[in-house]
Amino acid sequence: MKYLCLVYVEEKIFSAFPSQERRAISDEAMSYCEKLQKAGQLLAASPLHPVETATTVRVREGKTSTTDGPFAETKEQLGGFLMIDVPDLNDAIRIAAQFPAARFGSVEVRPMKELGCAD
Amino acid sequence: MSDNRAQEVHAKVGELYRAESRQVLATLIRLLGDFDTAEEALQEAFAVAAEQWPRDGVPANPRAWLVSTGRFKAIDGMRRRARYDASLNELARRIETTTSDPLEQTDEPIEDNRLRLIFTCCHPALSPEAQIPMTLREVCNLTTEEIARAFLTKPATIAQRIVRAKAKIRDARIPYEVPPAPELPERVEAVLRVMYLVFNEGYSASFGPSLTRVDLSREAIRLGRLLLQLLPDPEVMGLLALMLLHESRSQARTSASGDLVLLEQQDRLLWNRDLIREGIMLVERALASKRIGPYTLQAAIAAVHAEAPSAGETDWAQIVALYDLLMRAEPSPIIELNRAVAVAMRDGPAKGLELVDALLKRGELAQYHLTHATRADFCRRLNRKDEARVSYERALALAKQEPERRFLGKRLRELED
């Protein structure tokens, strides 16, 4: 079963950490991802640039509208993702709980639909 | 077979349904891997029993027979529907080869499946709004209508929550398992929370028009006993004890006219001694475990009350000490408020008032009617009538339940005399 783990972090909180701590956190995240990959549980993962770099695209009645940033002003922003393949939700929760950002942000675990599924 | 005998068998099937259907369901979910398929198989198995048993007699092990029949019926159904959906053939084959017929194998511990069912219904990935009806429906065997009545809502609402919860269990793949040891304490806590919410709903509902409502407090206690049997954890003992000790006062909590009677004024002869005995025994067992959690501490407080011949003769010093421990285990403003009441009983209302005012000054529990009712009571005892009146009025404006409102109104009138 594939799950997409969306990592949400309040960018202000993360950028307020001392740079040494920030480096330690990203090192920890990297080696954790490596470990998951070796175990065959990680399909893809990546951190994202800050939300100021985001662009939102909509097409309405054939017209494309492009706006700066996400539409809603949310407290926590999507900071990265992990795509994993594990037997069930409990395993997915275990993996999400050990991801460093879970300690100061949150991880949304979403089961992925199989391609070709009718519903 | 004579009509008499056939009737007896029918009665037996009905009795088995009430007593065993949840065990059979719990095992079928395990074998078939899906709630809806298992429920369908359960109904089919009982239908076959109702038809066959009067003719062939009741089998030696009815529960295993029901599981076995349900399993075969489900596999059969999948094969029939495989004409339209080929993947069902594969599923049927997998179930057939990876699970065994319960009639041919030595007993799989049925308790494990019941625990799996409880932990799945109370999985933290489900919202409490879903956990409660799932537990009451799947574990306690209440009907959707009964659950809806108990929560004063529409059956369609409850049915929808159950459907959504089952969809999440299936689509997000919530596993049907007893959590491994490192996760167990946290997961047990989630189960206990559901149980306590159910109990409290029943406890407060008993003031309302409760005649047509299922007794949720009794269901919660029944669930507590089942859980304790399956998992003898100290906090399970603690919560069961707490519920039993609260329940022991149910006759004394309301007057003949339906008015609220406070602990201080309750007729202690109306307290149920059997429930108290059982509750105290469980508290002692939980305390002896040395792994003392918040439920056990709350139960210990309830036990001190239960052992006191009157409110005046209560060991308030011990109650304050237990609240101190509770504050350390699980700090919360509600516990602080209760502690203030105990302190007032030990050291006088002026000390209690200080603590409540400190709470309010911090902006805690300002919208909670009992904070103001407690403050009003301290002021009344200190003969500070004007302050008492203001606080009773504030409490009255916030209170929602009719008996509580009547009680506060009465206290307010008494101030004028």
C-alpha cells in the first residue's frame, strides 16, 4: 500500500532555529530517508522551497489564472513529502512519527489510490 | 423433530446471536479482512443456522460452526460475483489458502480477535465521533437506532459515521491487529477514552428523558469488564473502578422529583454497596501494580468518598493528596477546580476561593458553569452574599441542563432569605 506523507512545518518556526540545529535536522532527515530507501519502503522524497516560491494555477472556463503563493493563508506550510510503500497504516504512522519534522511540524498521511481504480 | 423442539432451537439461535455474534464477527473480520464482507457472512451464517439446526440439531461447537459457515458463504459469494469482477476470484483463493476452516483447526484464541476488533474501532486515525458509534455497533452490538437515540441524533447520522469509518479502515488500510508492546499504552489510552466518553454520556443523560435511551453507562461498564478480561492492565482496572464507583451513586444523585443532589447531601444508604466493593477491590489491585495512571488516581478519590460514612467524615486530606498526584500525572484546569473543592473542605472556603480566583484570573474555565457555581458556593459559605449572587447568576447563564439550572436557581433564591 502506498502512502503520501505530506510534511507541514511553520516556516517561521524552522527558520528561527539556530543554523547548526537546522543542519542537524536536515542531516537526520536525509539519513532517515536513506534508511527507508535501503529497506525498500521509500519511493520518493523531497523537501520543497519556501512557500513564497509557490505559484497556484487554475483553469476556469478555459482561462488560466496564475497567482502568487497558495490561496489560503495557513499557519503551517507544505515543506516536503515522502512517498512510501508499506503494508498498512500503522507502519505508515510509525514512519511518519520518526521523521524529524514531526517533532515541530506535522505529517499528513494519505493513502494513495491505485491507478485504474474506478472510485 | 417436534414443533416444541424446533422452537427451542430457534430460541437457542437467538440467544447465540445475542451472546456470540460479536465473537463470530471479530473472527470473520480476521479471516475475510473486511468489515462489510464479515458482517454479510455473519448474517448468512445465522440464517443457515436458523434453517438447518431445527432439522439437523445444534452442532457441538456452535461458534466454530458459525465462523466456518460464514467463511464458506463469503468465499462462495466471491466466486459467484467473480463473473463480473475477476479480482474476486483471486481474493477468494487467497482467503481459502491463507486462512483455515475453524472446524478443522485447534481453536485460535478468540480473545485476540475481540481485542483486534476493539483496537480497530478505537484506532486513533478515526475521529472520536466515529470511534464511539463503531465501538457501540461492532463491539457492543447496539443497533444504529439505539446509538442514535442514546446520543439524541438521527439514525442516518450515526449510520453515515459508521460507513465513513469503515471506508477509512478499508481505504487507508487500518490493520486489524492488537498493537505491539511499544505502542500498547498509547493505544489502550485511546480505547479507555472512548469508554469513558460513552460512560459520561450515559451519566449525564440520566438526568434527561432517559426512559427510551439505552443505558450507555451500563454499556461502558460492560465494555470495561470485557476489556479487563482480555487485557488486565492497571489503567483498565482504574477506569472500570472509576465507572463502578460513579455508578454506585446513581440512585442517590437525583431526588424523586428529578432534582440534582450533590455528593454532600446524598443519602449514602442509597449507594450500591456491591458496586462499591467491586470498585474498591479493583482500585487496590491497580494501586498495587505500581503503574499508577490518571484513571486509577481518580478512582482512588472516588473510593475515599465511597468509604466515608458522611461528607463531613470524609478524609479530605487524603483526597487533596490524591489530587496533587493527579495534577502531576495529568495537569488540567478541571482537576485544579476539583482540587480547590477538596482544599476548601480541608482548610475552609477562603482557601478554596483563592484557588478558584487564581484559575479565573489565568482565564481558565471562565465559560464553564461549574467554576462559577463553585465560586458562588465558597462565597455563600463565607457569607459574602453579593459576590455569591453574581457568581450564581453567571453559572446559571452558562448551565445547559435543566436539573442543574433548577439547582442553581434554588440556591440563588435561598440567598435572598
